[in-house]
Amino acid sequence: MCGIAGFTNQLDKENITLSAQESLRLRGPDESFYFTDSNITLINTRLKVRDLNHGSQPFSDSRKKYTLVYNGEIYNTDYLKTKLSQFKISFTSTSDTEILFWSLVHFGTEIIKEIDGMFAFAFYNNEKNQIIIARDRYGVKPLFFKKDDHFSFASDIKTLTLINKEKKINPNGIIDFLSHNYISDKLTIFEDIHVFPQGHYAVYTDQSLTLNEYWDLPKPIKNEVDYEKVDELLSKATERQLVSDRPLGVFLSSGIDSATIAYYAKQRNSELNTYSVGFQNKYFDLSKY
């Protein structure tokens, strides 16, 4: 988990940047850096998982033509790196950040639909004064944005309220919360702060934001369940998420989902750690399971 944020420049950008960094620190406690020029400020707070000594962000090329801030993990980095082999790139790290960066440099938005992972990122082209923003297919990684005279985005709403001082409560968000104890994924508690939709990317240039869908959940072709295929998919899906330079673990509850993940993960990693949360209130306590 990392934190990202960015905004087209405002008068008080230094104080805004410091406030945003501090707000995102819980998402990325290991390091925090930012990039800024006359057009935009990009912020990243990092929780180090892969390539602990490299892959710091914002990630830029030597000429600062392109800059990336990114939260998430890319699972098909070998595939992307193979596609990049034609360009004879001298990689400086083994991080998925750098592979994502060069994929966007050379293939642009067309590569997004080929990325297998959970992610939210912003990619800045300095020469075009253009920002590409994208969120993964299922919306695992959070991303929010605001568009008025300026454009801003962040991994959480709190950070956006620090970047944008003016905000207005959304009555429909209040109704959602009081009715369901949560706010639906199409709304936020503020009228002018929006959820960036899953399976989409956007291009921001010349104060215009264009939203594009690159993936949608496919409709099932048949009702029959192929149990061998389900077993194969679950095994592969778990295996590809076990890439880490940190110790791995699984949170266990009484549910079949966490037990299933632990089963497949244990087959690939015999030193897997498992954790459960216990409560004094027996109604909430799942540790016995």
C-alpha cells in the first residue's frame, strides 16, 4: 500500500504539498517524495514491498520528460518487460514501478488494458503538459479526484480536502450513509469530490478531462461450473500475488475466502504467516476459527 496525490499548481503549493505528504504517510510510511514543475505537483508516500533499495517515486527519466506516481502491484511484469525488450532499455531497478513507467512511455494508454494487477497511477508528460490517470479493473486501489479551475487527485478523500480548501457536503452522500451505513461507489460525502471509476483511465490536458473505459466485467457465457478450471484460476491468481521482498502473510477470519487463499498460498510458500484478530466480545471474535 502506498499513497499518491497530485494537483495542477496553485499559489500555496509548498504548504499544500507538505500537508498532503503528511496526510498520506499512513499509506506509505517508508519514504515520501514529490515532483513539481510550473504545471503540476506529484506526491508519493511509499510502503516498500518490492526492490526495497530502488524504485523510489515519483519516478522520472533522466530528462524529466515523463514522471510517474503509482500505488499498487503489477503481476505480469515479465510479460511487460518482454514487450519492452525491443527498446533496449537499461533498467535501474527490479521494481514494477520502473516497468510500468517504461510501458507507458513506449505504448501509452494502449498498454493499460494489458496490465494485470491492482493499481492507481498518474503519468505526467511534461512536453505535452498531459496527465494520464488510471485505476485497476476491480477498483482495488482507491482513487478520488476533483475538477474545477484546477485538477487534483489523491488516494483518499482527506488528502483532497487538504489540497482543496473549498468543499460542499453532498446531501445524497448523507442519505446513502444514513440508509446503508456506507456511501455507494458512485458518490462521496462531498459534492465536488468524485470516485475515479474502476476499469477506466483519463487524460487531462488543456484543463479538459476525458474519461475512457478500458475494461468491464464480462458476462458469463454458461451457467455450468468447471471446478477444475476454478481450481486452476484460484491457484494462479494466488501464486502471482506472492511476489514480495518482505515476509508474506494472510489474514484469517471464519470465512471461506481467507481460508481458500491461505490454502493456495501455503502450497507455494511453506513459511507463510497467518493472522487473526480477536475481540473480548464473543459475538465479534473470530479467532477460534
